Amino acid sequence: MGPQAAGTSASLFSERSKMDTRIVATQVVESLRKGIPPQRGVDLYSVGNEKLIDGIKKYHLSGIGDRGIIRFLSGSWGAGKTHFFRLLREVAFQHDCLVSNVELDLNSAALNKFEKVFYAIVSHVLTPNYYSEHSLVEAAPFGTVLRESLAYLATGTRSIANEISYEQYAKASELLMGNHAIDIDFKKMVQHYWQTFLPESADPVVVEQTRGEILQWFSGEGTIGQYRKRFGVTKMVSKENAKLMLQSLAGFVRQAGYRGLVILFDEAEQAYSVMRKSALRDAQNNLLSLINNIESLSGLFLLYATTPDFYTDPKHGIVTYGALSGRIGKPEQRHPRALDTIWNLDAVETTLTDYQAAANKICSIYATAFPDAQASLPTEAAILETVAKLFRIHPSLAAIRFWRLLVSAVITDLDDHLEGEVRDTETLYDDVMARLKEE
């Protein structure tokens, strides 16, 4: 790769001043080698959804503080829902939103038990600062939200200090308690968490224990007796108040200076199809309630991802519930637009040109991960030709989607060039396909 590729690599990472760009690039390369979307850096090589993402920025993220928004993401297995979620997460962080990625399954967060959904939202919420500075997610990242909110309300910045003055605490507490859009017990628990940063707080072991107990309240752990006695609250998060607590969370997020909270709901593969009839109806009622009340939930952007059967299955799909089906509809067979209710990934037609553009971006990321390797890497023309050959070889109905094959094959080809042992395209294809089928 020549100077042009190196320049492209630099521009890709120009906005990542807070990240170690080489570490991020290496993480991307290692994930793509296995044919899976990386946790970070998806936006660095994504192509094909630029118009949809631009629309999301323009119509949704820009106005998230003024209204609640819900959209649905439909796609068959392998259509790219995980990739799109991680791309949208990057975009949301760039727009100063918090993000919570929740898998809706029968064990930990089934939609028929909305209190568990709330626990999952809180347990997985990340701030832009946290995301940029941590490669691994801690057990309770909501603590960072509480710390950054204290810093913002007390000082106007999100710089997290280990200790604050009583005057700073009093300023933040007054602003919080004056917000009538937030539940009183929610505010009390936040307030008690903030108190652990005062100079007269107990020894570090006790402080960490107290913070852990407070975070457990937000996650539904413990009994009301222990929390009432120690923190003065009158309730736990429950089935009856979970939606109000979600509204409180949205209000708290906005007061803490973020634009809003993006919640990415990922329906486990056909989880709804194994629910009992009563549980399924509870789940559908909760979803209908969210849709009917979403505009009043200012600061929330909900994206619900599932498979096409969710809309059409005659036993378990939303077609069994006329009111819900009428509000959502069915996926349309055209490229998704931001203002659509359902974004149909199965209708996205990715061209050879798109695949080649993605391959060039991946090469730039690879050059950042291995800066001494640039002289050994193939030219842009060679990369384009390799992608074109892979595209021609790959059957349209193959079990492994071409996207997955492509990213893994491109990384493997670059590895070959780095080692000086380049395979012909047919051998490269066969070897990568065999490996992906085993994983």
C-alpha cells in the first residue's frame, strides 16, 4: 500500500484522539479475521448504509432530547443486525448519547417482564467516555454514568474526581432533587451514590460496598427492607413501576448533559416462539405500551431488532395481535430509510463496488495495526481484483454470507502478504470457507 493508503488510514482515525488508534485497529483486525463484527471500530470499514445512518443522525439523534423514538430492525440470520447495532452505537456515542445494548431472552430479560428489561438496560448502559477508554465492560458500568453526572452537575464537565467538596455535592443534589420528571426513590439512590465522593466518606472498602449495594437496587437485587432502612426509599423497581423508572432514567440522562439514551433491543432468535401464550401476550402488551407512549419518553431512542418471523408467524408473530400489528406493519422490500417504522436489512443490496470499498478500508485499518508492514501489502488494484474474484466464486445461496467471508478473507490475504506466502484466490476462498464453517 502506498502513501495514498497511509493517508486514508490516518484520516479514518483522525477523530479518535482519546483512543489508542493502533490498539483499536488491532482489535478490528482480530475480530474480522474470525469473520465477526468487532466491539469497536465498526464505523471504520462500514459501507452500504450511509444514507440510512445520515437519516438517523438528521431525523432521530438530532432531536432525541425533544421526543421519544422507536424503530424496528428486521433481518434474517446473518443479515448484519449485530454489525448494524455496533455501527449505530459508534454513531450514537459520537452524538454524545448513552447506549445500552440489551438481548431480550427468556432467562435474563424477557419483554413480558418489563422490570427485568429495565434491569438489563441499566446494567449495560455505557457513556461515550467510558466506551472510548475501556476495551472491556465492567460488571456495573452504570456507576460511571452516576459519577459523570455528578461531575457535570457540580462542575459543568464530566471529569471524574475521586472526591468532591460538600458545596459541589450540594449544587448537584439541589439540581437533581428539583427535577420533578424523575422518581423520588430514583433520585434518593443517586444522591446516596454521590455522597460516597464526599471527603468524610468511610474507608475505601466500605465505600465500594455502599456503591455496589446502590447499583444493585437499580438492578433489582435485594429486598425493600434493607434499602428502606439504609437509604430511605419506599419501593423497589417492579413490574408496576418499571416503565416509570425508564422514564426517570431518560430524564436523568438529559439532566446529566447527554443528548439522550439509545437502547438497542436484540430479540434472541425466535425467543417469542417458545413463550407460553399468556407470556407472549404480556410481552406484546408491553411492546404496544412502549409504542403508544414513546413520544412522552423524551430522550429515548429504542431500536428493536428481530427476524422476519416476528412480523408474519401465524402463531407467535405480531399478526396474532391486531392492535400491535397495525402500529408496526410489515417490512417493506426496499432499501431502509430512517423515517420508516421498520428497517429491512434483507432488502439491502450490497454491490461489488461496496465490497471493494470496504476491503480498501480494512486494508487501511490493517496498515494502522501493523505500520511496518505497509511495504509488503498488496496494491489497491490487487485488492480490488481479489475481492472481485471472491465475489464471483461465492454462491449466492451459500450458508455463510459473503460479508463474513469477505472480511475474513481480506485479513487472511493481508496476513499472507505480510508473511510472503500468498495463496491464489481459489485456495484462499476454500481455506477461509472451511475455517468459518468450523467456527
